[in-house]
Amino acid sequence: MSETISRPFTFVKDGVFYFSRRIPKELRDYYTSPRIAYSLRTKSSKVAEVRARRAADQLDEYWYHLRCQDAELPGKHMLRMKLTRETGVIDGPPASSFVLLSEAVGIYLQLKGNGRPVTFHRAAERACGYVIDACGDKHLDAYTRADANTFRDALIARGLAGSSMTRVFGTVRAVTNFAASEQGLKHAVRGTK
């Protein structure tokens, strides 16, 4: 007996269920395709429904965070204290005098981005986002040569051409050096050169 009930975010190919979800227009710059589709590795409609719902919920949560990052928050670049997930208590001052890379992007765009096209902002956010995805959001002085190599390998894995990789590295270097200079920090940023 074949099952004809429609399952949200799924389609069937050769008897196997697949997840499929269109990426919202405002978030497509974060992706290489306008749609996410992959095998749920099951022929059971009930299992497919559970897996598809879980994937859809994860995407909704992640997209919420992407939208929050894109929202302009007055003074966002000045944030230094964070609530810990476990205790809900505010952490003390950071051990490093350097800002986080995410803060460096905010500084760079606030001071250098006035009157610049949207593509200027997106390029800085995308390039530094690649670093954060590959190596984490660290204080600028915490990045090492190993992080630079990991970052390079992540760009290669994304299929970027050599010229695109050079442009991305240049953007990251511009952001980090400008933020370090603006904050009056003496030491050059390691690992991004």
C-alpha cells in the first residue's frame, strides 16, 4: 500500500524521501543555491516526517540568528560582555585586550562603511563570516598560523578560485588591521597574513 499523505519539506525520489526547503530571499547571500535539498535516507514516511521537521526547525533557528546578525544594533561594535549559556551570568572582562573578530567587523563597517554600497558591507561580513565558520569567533590576537591554514583550506573546500581567495584574505586583513588600529592596539594581527 503506497502512502500518499503529503509530508512538509519532503519529496520522494525512487521510493526514498528527500528534504527540500527554499532559502528566504534575504538570506540567499549566505548560500550557494536558492534551495536546500538532500536525502533523508529513509523510505518510511513517518521517519521522513520527523527528520524533515527536525531539519526545518534547525534551519528556522539558524535563520533567526542570521537575521539578528544582519539587524542594526546601535553600539553593536562596542559589545564586550556576554552571558554564559550555562549560568546566565555575565562573564568578566575578556582576557585579551583585542576585540573579537565579529566586533572588528562592526567597527570596520561603522567607521569605513558610511556611504559605501551594500556590496562593501556584505563582502566584509561574508569574508569574516568564513573565518568564524572555519576557526570560531576569537579575539584578534588569538588567531594563529594554524587558523590561517584552516581558513585557507575551508575556502578551497568552498570551491573559491585563487583570485577570490586572495580578495577574501585581503578583506579579512583590512578588517582586522583597521579594528586593531582603531582600538589603539600595538601588536599586528597574527595568522591572517
